[in-house]
Amino acid sequence: MRHLFVMRHAKAKQPSGDMADHQRPLRKRGKRQAAAMAPVLQRWQALEGEVYVSTSARTRATFDEIAGRLPDRPMANQVHFDEALYTFEGDALLAWLKALPEGAERVLIIGHNPALVELARWLDKASPTKLSTASVLHFTLPQTPWSAMEQGGATLVGSLSPEAASYPLFKRRAPKSPDPKNDMATRTRAMLAHQCWMIKALEPGVIAGEDPEFLHQYRVNLRRSRAVGESLRSVTKVPGLKKQLKALKHRARATSDLRDLDVFLEDLGNLSPPLSANTRKDLQQWLQACRAEQHNAVCQLLRAPEYAEQLQNWQAFIASDEVKKALSKLTPKRIKAVLDKRIARHDDDLAALSSDASDTALHELRKGLKRIRYLADLNPETPKPFLSELKHRQRLLGDFQDLCTRQAWLDAFCASSDNDSQQKQECSQWRASLEQPKQKLREEILAFVPLVNVAS
């Protein structure tokens, strides 16, 4: 099977003065785009074969940015700068492709629109009708001569844009949060609408799975939306809100294991665990396999028609008159009344903890604290020192949860039948050693002063 990757050059400057189109350099955004796609091309193995680049300044610069991000992979012997690729005609690009040597099994083209789009649509009509700057399409083709390619004879197996591969790039293009100077009802409604937009807009990045921050932000916006909705329910009755919140909770819960695996794998890369090189490698591969399985499950859920319908229903619900009427009752005074009750409940739960408190008890404390934090964020009159204390406590409780999650995955790895006794023993010992930092965190958490003392 042959593999063909087609990539459009990154974002370039418009010609000025007597500058020819061929001379157009990349913009700063274009350089960031190309840099973001370098690890993607490497993971997709798009750089394993021959790389053909148009001779224009913007395509050359796109390749240079990619190569510069991969200094351990010299590509001088793979890259070919070809004047024939400086074309905007799909037929000319197709003729060039059919003339490739038969030994070319894996080919990456960095070229121009509309030629790339026309070629892609000729290869597989399922290809997109647009190809944004620095985006890549991956096709598989049968093991027949390039010259014998037939229309529709390829299969599109991958498609990715820089904004779906890199959260920082996505963030630069995303709309800003609502103006905090608006009145509470207007601001809260705008916040819910913004979060709904973010949830939908983040989905391509979650599905791409290249940058874990997409999943993290997806979950953050789901949780914040649910927290605002729960706060609204605690202040006034809103018909249908309970059902909507249940759907948001289900969405967030479906991504929990994937997020935990992302955190563990990131930590594993930054830690020096007491494991032999072989055990560490096998653990990492096992975690990556688990992540791939969880990612596939999340992608199936996000692509399901009922998921899209749920988000549309939530969007319509936010815009409804019922929510508008309910939000008009969301005053700082009412929020403070509910907040005081939650703080009192938190302080009771905190006082009930002991040095041998169960992990579950601390997890429940963390959940209650998150609800307090989201509710406090709604009230513009909440003192900043109080918000800072909430963030501090959330961080410690989050660190405790991460350690517990790490232990749970180590238990699962040890329970796997594919591992030998030495690997299981090493991982069991590491798991046991995590009790010490957990106990230290537990002691810090038990030393929290009642929140009511901080809020007053």
C-alpha cells in the first residue's frame, strides 16, 4: 500500500510593492502553524519517504520550519524542490504525481491551492472542499504504478489542520470571554453561550488527539457550564434544566479515563520513577494502548448524532426565555446565600476528616470545593483573596487525586496478564511508595482552616 500526504503551505504574507507571488514569505502565524505540524507529520510517518516541495518562498519556508523542529531527523537526502509543484492547476499536479518513480512508497507534497484540493477531490471525493494553510491530508493508495492511478482510487484516512493539532494556535483564533463589566444576568448568559461555543469548537482537537490540552479545556468548559447551571438551580426553578445538566455530566464523565491517562503519561515523561528501563518502556506502551482505546471510545461518542443533538438542545436552552427569566433572579445576594450554605457544608466535611481519612472522602471534598469555586466566580463581589485560597485548595486536592489515579493505573497494569513477575513487583513497589506523598498532602489538607474564616 502506498501513502500520499498533501500539505498546503503555511500562512504567507500578501505581496507588496513589486514582490512576485513566488517570493511571498511566511507570516509569524505561518511559522507557528508549520512548527505545530512538525510532530504531527513525524507521528503520521509522513517524513519517512520522499518529500517534494514547491520552489516558492512560502513552501520552502514551511519545510524549513518543519525541519527546524526536528533536528534529530536530517532530511537533506529526502527533500526535493521541484518547480513543477509551483502550480495552481489540479490537472498539472495530477500529471506530476503520475510521473513519480515506482519506488516511491511514501510521498509528502508541500504545495498550493487550489491544485491540492482539486487533486484530493480527484483521488477521493470524500476529501474536503477547502484546505486551510498548513493543513495535511493523508491518502492510502493500492500498490499499483503511480501512472495507473484512477479517479477515486485513493482513500482519505487522515485530515488535520494546525488549529486542531495545537491548542495555543486554536486559542489565538478563539473568541474572547464575555465582558465582565456587563450586569450579572447578561454576563452569565454570555458566559454559557461562550462555553457552549468552546465545547463544540474544541471537539475537532479532541478527536485529533494530538494536543491533550484540547481535552482538558473541553472538560473545563463542560464542568463550568454544569456548575453555572447547578448554581442557577440552587437559586430558582428552571423547567428542563435538570435534564440538560445530566447530559453535560455524561459528556464530562465519558472523558475522565482519557484525561487521567493523558496526565499520567505526561507525568511519566517528566518523572524518574523507580523502574527499570524495560519496565518503564512496557508501562508506557501499555498506557499508550489504553489511551488509544479510550480515545477511540471518546471519538465515537463525539461523532454520535445524539451527542450533536444534545449540544444543540443545550444551546437552544441557553437562549430560551425560561433561562433569561431565571438569570434575572441571579443576584449577588442570592449567590452569597447559596455560597454560605456550601461553605458551611465544606467546613463540616473538612472537620470530619482524620489522618486516616479514606481517599474517597478527600475526593468528595474536592468536588464540593469545585462547586464553591465556580459559584464564587459568578459573583463579581467575591474577594480575590478568597478566590486565591480556593484555587490553592483545589490544586492540593487535585494533586492528591492524581496520585490516587496513578496508583489505580499501576494496579491495572499489574493485573494485566502480559506482564512478568519482575515488572509487577517493580510497579507494586512504586505504587506503595506513592503513599508517602499522599500522606503529606493529606496532612496539608487537614490543616486547612475553615473556609468561613477565609470568606469573612
